Amino acid sequence: MNMCVVMEILKGGDLFTYLERKKFRIPEARACKIIHSLATSLFYIHSYGITHRDLKPENVLMVDETDSSDVKLVDFGLSKIIGKFFFLELSILGPNETCNDPFGTLSYVAPEVLLQQPYAKTVDIWSLGKTCLRIIFSVIKVWLPIFYSVELFLSMMMTIEKLQGK
């Protein structure tokens, strides 16, 4: 049996590269469109019980290099089916199913994942918020290079404290 995977060609690069190309300066209307597309994408996959678990600008691809390019959520390698299929009224793992696998990118991962607590699809909402912050900083023309390093440090400290039992 042969299997073919057909995929759309996305020539615009990832969202982070797009923001770099724009020198981290994009109009508010453009930011709103990107954020809306990402939120809609998450709603869609969540309605089928899929949790992405690694949402970040590098996993959002631009269809082309134009200023009006659509965005696509990609890289479902860490995704997992958690919860209920809203549209199918079918539940594989149950509507309150949680997971505690430690997956995601440290700068975008939700606190419950770092603390190795049970989590659900809401971890994607945290990651969406972090991604939106990066986009919003591009709108208000603020670049805080220390933002990620301070956050990384705090995340690491929380994890170390948890492992030490504090």
C-alpha cells in the first residue's frame, strides 16, 4: 500500500522570521489579523480534541512573503488528543481528560507543564498569549531583549524549586 502526503507550499517563512524582516514593526491591523487567525486555528483544532502543545512563532508559517499573507499553524509533532470532540459529540479520552507529559518550548510553555501538573488544552491558550505578546510588542514598537531571558530564568527557577521539593 502506497501513501502520499499532500501539503501546501508555504513560501513566507515562519512568523518570527517575518517579524525580523519587518524589524519587529508591523501595523496594528496586521497584528490583529495574525492573532485572529491563530486564535481561530486553535479553536478549530481544540474542537476536535487536539492540543498542539508547542505553539510559538517558529511553528506559525506565512503562506507567502507579502504583507497580507495568511498564517498557518504547523508542526503537530508534539500534539495530542486530549478531551472531547465538540463537533462530533464523541469523547475518546473524556471532556475532563488531562495530561502531564513535559512537552513544549520553554519560553512559551504553560506553568502547569513546567511544574509537571496535569494539564489540558488550555496550555495552548497560554502559548497563544505568549505569541500574541511578541506580536503586540511589534505593534507598540517595544523590543524588550531581556523579556525572554528573565522569563527563562524564572521558569528554570520554578522548575528547580519543584524538583528540590520547595
